Amino acid sequence: MCNSFSFMAIFENRAGVGSLGKQKLTNKQYLFCLYFARTRDVREAAAKAGYSLFPESAGVKLLQREEIREEIQKLIAAEKGPVFSQLAKKGYERLAFGSVADAVRLLFAGDDFDLEKLDCMDLFCVAEIKRPKNGGMEIKFFDRLKALQCLERMEGPGPEKEGSPFYLALEKGAAAVREGLDLKTTAPMEGGAE
């Protein structure tokens, strides 16, 4: 199976997925829904869910089923924010925190590597693959720090940028003293600040 992370806790808590009276989904189908909601990639979701034989066509067939589409919509609706911003954020999260284990496995695989195994590999973090003339293989990854910076920009200013309420009150008080204002009434103080 091609699962790169476990959803076993989710399976334990899912008694009846077909909540609308539809046919219940198998764990494999539900896993496809989870991966598809996470990546929006049919082939990758099917391969990671365990559909190793022609994963793209298996994923397309799954998406034609109403109960699969409804489950995916429920999973997507559980996320917050606009769809494009969700996709971009998920992509940056995968670049920043994603595993490179499959890329390293590919790097050390010999010439007899089974190309069908590529469908099950998570190579999302790979920017470029080269085979130099002298043999071997070069794999370049996307820059994790740039991905983290993009995530930080997407999140907006955090508490450390805005300042804590105490720090903001302290700054306001210092500014008021500089301007000669009484902090209690915000009226000018007699004789100015000393």
C-alpha cells in the first residue's frame, strides 16, 4: 500500500460514512476521499489509497460515484477559507513539511527499478530530476524556507508582529508620556512630563 501517513484514527471513528442513506464507503474509498480532499490530484489520491493498478482511471471511476463526491465535498467544506487559498496553503505545507523519503528511495534505486512504483511515490517536493551523462541521478527539491515564508505571508501578521496587548499598551503609555498627556484622562498634564 502507498500510504505516506496514517488515517487509522479517522477510520476508527467513522461508523457510517454513507450518512445520506447511500451505500457505505469502504475504508479504501474513504481513504481516496481524504487524499483527494487534501491534494485535489486524482492519480495521487488513488495511488495512495491503494489503487495501484491504473490509479488514474480508478480515481476517475470513483469520482463518478455520487457518494464519493458527496464525501469529498463534506471533507472540503470542513476546511476554512476560499478554495484557491486552501490549495495554495496545502501546497506550501507539503513543500515545507513533506517527506523526501520516496525521492531518496528513487535516487538509490538501481536501473532495474519498476516504473509502476512511481505511481505510489510522493515526489511533490521534487523540483527537478536529471540523469547526467556520466551516470547517476540528480534530484533538486523545492526550497523549504521559501515555502515557509510564503505560508507566513498567507497567515498574515502574527502576534509577534502586531505585538502583545501588554506591549501595545506599554507603547501607548510611553507615547502619551512623551506627548505630556495624563494617562488616566488623556488630558494634558500640568507641567508636562518629567
